[in-house]
Amino acid sequence: MSHKEYYNKKLLAFFVAFFIVITFLAIYGAEHYDGHDETVELEQYCKVSDNDLVKDNSSTCVYFITWNGSPTGDAGSWALYEFLNEHGYNLDKNDYIHTSESMKNFEYNDTPGIIFNNSTYTVDYGGHTVIIKPVYLYGENLTNNTTISYGLQKLKDSVPSGIYNDVRIYTTEAIVDGLSIPSDNISTYPHINSVTLINGPAGAYIFNGYLIEPSILGNTTPDKVITHLQDNPSYDPVKTSVEGLETYIKDVS
């Protein structure tokens, strides 16, 4: 064998080995996706998919994922309350809800809010079926024994797998923009924090954090908020949040 033939075979073997390694790494990377490669911004809608996260789905669904004593959840609940009242429900005059005040001795303690009794609420919005699905992952009080894994298991049992995977990624893996940690570790007690995910045939958005800032609703009671909304249907913080919900519901429907 000539020196040139030997050199060409050695070079070919190198390129074959190189190709095999690159292919392996590409497959391994796809199967072991790390959400830390992603970031998420708080308090704004972030598009997480151009496609439906739920197989064979024809409806648009708003997953309101929170916990019973959450000030973020209690504040944001008023946006869903008003959206549902505007589209066929009369929530203040039946047993669809009960009122809540968020966990004591926690950030924004005693924030007034709504706990939704139904597992789903269905409305017709713009000719599309829209389902509101509240999901509560923890009881009223978080403690040092509260675990992220418990919240994830409760979430997994409550929503489709595609929804579970994206909420898991954007709360436990994706780094909050401007910080060095995921959102499940921002507060005193690590937990799956409150998020809203809007999913439909045309894609999905996630809103990590409060739809309405809790401090705006402080120093009052749920009943007073209900009365205020009845007397002031254009109340800016709630109206703005409802408009945000409607914008992204339309976008994915």
C-alpha cells in the first residue's frame, strides 16, 4: 500500500469516527434536553410553542396553576373571575367559588382572592370553546417540608403531559431572566410557583408570576373586591389583566 493510500484511509476513518461522535451527541442532547438552556421572564406572556401542546386538541385552555394560600394566585384569580363573569358565569351568586386570603407571614400576606370550586369552567369566546382550568398544587400554608417534587406530582396528575412538561421546564429548570435560579426557588419556601399557561390549536404562552400585582389589592377583603368590581367594571388592574388573557387566547385559538 502506498503512503498516499494509507493516508487517505486514515483520513476517511477519522471523518467516519467524527461523524459518529457528532451524531451521538446530537441524539443524546435531544433526548436529555436541559431547561437551563432556556430563560423565562416574569410577569409577562412568553411564547413557548407554535403548536398545540395537547394531542388531538380542538379547544383553547387556560391552565391557572397555583396553590391555596398563594398571594400571586389570589391576586391573579380576579382576572379569571372577571373573565368568566363577562362570558356567561355569575360567580358571586352561586357556589362556583369561595373567597380566600393568602398565607399569613408570607410575601403579600392576606391578599384577597378567589378559590375556584370547579375543576373546569367552559365558555364560548369569539366562536371558540375556551376552558378555564384552575389547578391547586399545595394546601394553604407552605412550610420547610413543602417539596417541589410533591407539587410536580400533583401537577402531573392534574394536566395533560404536554402541559406538565412545559410548566415543569419553565418553573424548575429555565432560569429567570436577570437571576441565576429557576422560579421555584425565588421565595422563602421552594415550591412550584403560580403560573398561567394558555394553550390552543395555534400554540401556547406561559405567564410566570402574578397576573395582578398583589400589593394593589392589599388591605381589603375578597367581598370588598367583589363589590368594587360590581361598581367599577372598568377597574384598571383587573381590566388590563383580562385584556391580556383575551389577547393571548385569541392568538392560540
